[in-house]
Amino acid sequence: MFKTIIGGTLMLAATLASAQEFISAPRLDPQHQEQLRQAVGSSQRTISNVMRDAGRNPEQTLSFFAVEPGHTVVEIWPGAGWYTEILAPLLREEGTYIAAHFDPESPVEFFRNSRADFEKKLERSPEVYDRVQLTVLDFDPDTPIAPAGSADRVLTFRNVHNWLSQGRDEAALVFRKMHAALKPGGMLGLVEHRARIGTDLETMVRTGYVTEELVVELAEEAGFELVARSPVNQNPQDNTDHPEGVWTLPPTLRLGDENRAQYLAIGESDRMTLLFIKK
């Protein structure tokens, strides 16, 4: 690793052009890589989601996480199902896709509505989503996201800041739940908005950017070991200093037309992409 100066702040950047930083990172074989490529390129994906591929790099990201068609994969808080559109078809025949979504009976209206919309999405295309398994990720220590030791991969995309908004202890609980769901040797693939080194917790919650140091700390506390980092989702144009935090940038563009061209030119946030193993 080396350090690059962005906006007057030292931020981590990867030295390698390849997806793997460490030789211990797994690699997909050519057949699985082609199946992943086909899933990303499927005509069944919604056009609005496909248009965001340039900012989210799904093929490179899932390749780095070494997601295979025969795996049992748990995705944490899949939201509207952006990655579901890729993972559910990829895993439908040989593997298992588990969506650990919001509690449908949550006291939070947004959570209830998001879960209901996700279920409607599955119902509209049963030929694609009929084998999706739905579970819950909440902050009850007695509610598992999947049977213990059952998953080959647990994946989460831009969610750590949401857990931290409930408190550090709650975020730590989620990492323990993800660890419990994985088989020994199973892996956690994680993407998150990356904060400047030294950012305090209050600022992380307010801006949506989280330090890589804290993510690794939470993972290691739960029993994970960091396997590799990937530069695939980094964005050196993002200095993380925005009036409305990460939501200033696309796709949210919380400021509306104010400096819209500037924020569109920056693009989506700078993100860490980390792979951990359960020993």
C-alpha cells in the first residue's frame, strides 16, 4: 500500500492494478468467471441499474470476492435489489441466495416499506427470483441471518455506516452475525464509503464515510482475518468533503441542482473493497 494526497488529506490507495493485493486472495476459474459475466450482462437487469455499473463495477467486485455459482451467499440489507439482480440468477441453479433484509415488522417505516418493495420485486419475476430465501438482519442478538456455518460468502455493500448510526456495539453485533453464518474458511466481501484517516465516529455517522481502520477493527473483533484489498471501487476524485456527506454525490444528489455538474463529475463515492476470511 502507498498513501496518496487527495484534497490535502492522506488517503489509502492500492498499488496494484490487479484486483488482488495479496497472493492468498482466491480467484475464479474461467468457467465461473464467464457465468458471472453473463449474469452481469443479463437482459433481465433493469436499465437504471445497468447504467450504474460504471460506478459500482459489479463484475470486478464479485470476481474479487470469488463468488461461485454453487455457493451459498448471504447479502446483507440488499435494499431495492441492485445486486440481487445479478446474484439471484447467478446462484439460482447450483447455489443459494439469501437476502438478509429489513424486518418486515420493524417500527421504522422506511425499513418496512423497503422490505415490502423488495418482496414485490421478487414476486414480479418468479422465473428469476423464485428460489431467493428471505431472512432478517436486525440488532437482536438472537436473530441469525442464516443457519450457523452455512454460507460460503456473506456480502455487504455500503452498509457499515448505517449500522454505526445505531452505535458501535450494534455494528459489532452485525459483524458477529456475519461471522456466525459463514462456514470455516468462508469469506466476507465488504464495500463501504471510505473516510479520511483519523475521521471520528460522529463524523462517520453524519457523512456516511467510514475509516478503513474501523472496518478492519470491527471485523477482526468478530473473528475475521483480512485477506485482501481491491482498488476496484476507489475514486480519487472524491475528497469526501461535501455539504451533505456521501449523499451529496450521485446517485442521491441531495442538493438537487446546486453544483450538480460538479458532483456528477466527481461520480460515486470513493470506496474500500475488502475481503475477510473466517478462520
